[in-house]
Amino acid sequence: MNKVGEMIVMWNADLEVTEVLTTTFTIEAHILDPDKNMDWWFIGICVNTNDQTKRNLWKVIERRKE
């Protein structure tokens, strides 16, 4: 969005990140926890106060729910 900013995802060695996706607004990671036999998605969202940008962000989030 032509602004300075960064997001970072960090995890410990007990977890396995199998897939990473990024959009203008999000960083997403598919996480496997072999000790618990579980998998889940982490989604970090960069929020913006601009109304049009927020509408675009919600579109991204709605698609991820599918």
C-alpha cells in the first residue's frame, strides 16, 4: 500500500510450517503440530484506517473463510 511496515511470523522447532501465503493485507501460514496431531492456519492481518482499504481487506478475509 506504498507505506512502510512489516509483518513477521516466528515459530519454535516443535511446529512445522507447510505453506505460507501473502496478500497486500495478510500473511498466512499453515501450521502442523505433530505432537498434538493437529493442523491449523495462522492469519496475521495488517489493518488500515482508510475505508476503501478496509473494504478490500474484508474481501480478502471473506475469501479465506471458504
